[in-house]
Amino acid sequence: MRAILSDALAALSAQISRRLTDHRADLRTRTYRNPLLNAPTTEHEVIPVQAGDGARLRVHAYGPADGQPVVLVHGWTCCLEYWNPQINTFAHDYRVIAFDLRGHGESEFGTPEQLDCRLLAEDLSAVLAAVLRPDQRAVLVGHSLGAMTLQAWASRYPDRVTEQAAAVVLANTGPHNLVAETTVLPPFNRVLPVINRKIPLPMWLGRRGLGTPILFPPIAPVRWLFARQIMSLAAERELVDFCLNIVRSCDARIRGKFGILLAEMDLGDAARNFVVPTTVLAGTYDDMTPAVHAAQIAEWLTDVGSLDRFTMLPTGHMGNVEALEQFNAELTRVLESVQSAEQATG
């Protein structure tokens, strides 16, 4: 009897797991009126990549094999589909590579001894080794945790920056002190008019908030809070739906594990290692990673002479989606600059 019950529970658990997997895949691949948000029409190549601990990473390459490589690194709770607005725009002319961070999308979480940005840097190194020829340099684009991964990579492998990066774009990100600076949880870290000073967000509360595996049901109050605190209330409804579906596709347990990583992350001044042209993009209404972070990174880049441009976009945290035309224009400018520089030296 116990054996029958055990088998039944195992079968039920497997069925629930399959349904959750299918549901998350559906959230990542829904169809929208704006074609830039939909699955890329350009065929993709699956690049097999295995991380150091054996975790298989999902890596897709779009566009001509001989095109200028562009590597897109998504942020916390997202996946490679988050970059659809950029893949659909650039994959016709460039070799666009996007991948799922471990545990996100269809990448395996693996068996890491410690989950930190150093590990993510090693994962990125494995991806770059798989998608770039020895003589190739890519434009590296990171959003949020993806841009933190780029910073960690530059810290872990400083000699590879000039070898593998032609230019870098860092969007909606920070180097450290995320809990101390975030304004996503009112009234903390904001100047309160009544007392004319800030009430700091306690580390324990920030860690708890980021690390709790919260579910996001598709109901109006959740959509409004997501737009208000993560994006901005000016964001178009369809853009909010797209981003919320991407975030909801992430396993809540993975969200919690990486949330703790973010709370404890300290990359120092790793951005100084970007000794190639680097563009920094921040959101005027970004409560997750306020512009103070971007300003600090821009200052370090200015010190080493590699700041290409520091631009404020009228967005919340999801800059490449909320202001996709402006973001794509910036990326176009970067790509054309790289092409011009290579032609001048070639």
C-alpha cells in the first residue's frame, strides 16, 4: 500500500512539474500586437554550452554567422526572450547571441558550491568561448543583473576585456549597495518631507524582500504594482504585460536565490576594467537600481577614459523594453561606432 501511495505521489509530482514547465514556457512565448515583442522571425542556432559545474545553459545565436557579434545578458528573473525587441531589430544584420542565466529560462541551475557573481562571470566566460572565434570581439550588452555579470566578468578576467569586447553597454544596473539605494519599497531610502531625511532600508528587510520566493498572480493589483514599482506608470499596457509575463516565467525559488545574491552583491569598482568604449544607460524612474548607481559607474569609466556615453532614459527598470526605440537607437550608434573603428584600423 505504501509503495502504491509513493508511486502515485511521485507521478502527481511529475505531472505538476511538467505543467509548471509548460506554463512558464507559455509565459515566455506569448504573442503581442507589437511584433518586436514576439518570438524572433529570424532562425536561430542552438549553441551547446556547459558551465563549469556541468549545468547546461540555453544559448541562441541569431543572424548571419559572419556578422558583428552582439551578446545580450538578461537580468534577474528574466530570460533570453526578454531581449526580443533587440533580437528582432538587429538579427537581420548582426550575429545576435542571447542566453539564459543559470536557473533562468531553460538553463539548468546546476550544483554550484556558492551562488555569486563570480560564478555568473565564469558562466559568461563559457558562453563567450563557445560563440566567439579567437579573433572576434563582441559588443556586450547587459541589463540589471546581466550588467552586473559583465562587471564581474571584467573583474574576474580583466585581460579578456580587450580581447573579447569591442564595446560594452550597461543598462539599469549597479555595482553594490542595492539595498541601501533602492527606492522600490516606500518610504525607505527616500527623503521624507515631514522629517527632511531618509529612512534607510534595513539590510535584513531588503534581504528578506529580495530573497522571498513571492508569486505574481496575473491580477490587476499586481500588474499596477509591477508598473509602479518596477517599470513606470507611463509604460504602455502591452509592455507591462510583456515584462510581467517574462518575470512570472521564472521559478519563484530561483527568484529568491538570486534575490539574496543581489542583496549581498559587492562588485567594488570592477567597471574600471572596462577599458573599451562603454555606454551607461539609466532610468529616470528606476526604483530598483536608481541612477545614483549609473552615475558612480560613469564616474569610474570617466576616470579610465572609456566612458562613451551616459544617457538617462524616461523609464523605470526595464529600459530596453519601456523605451525600446531609444534603447535600440543607442545600440545602433554603438554598433556603427564599432564598425567604423574596425574599418579605420582594418
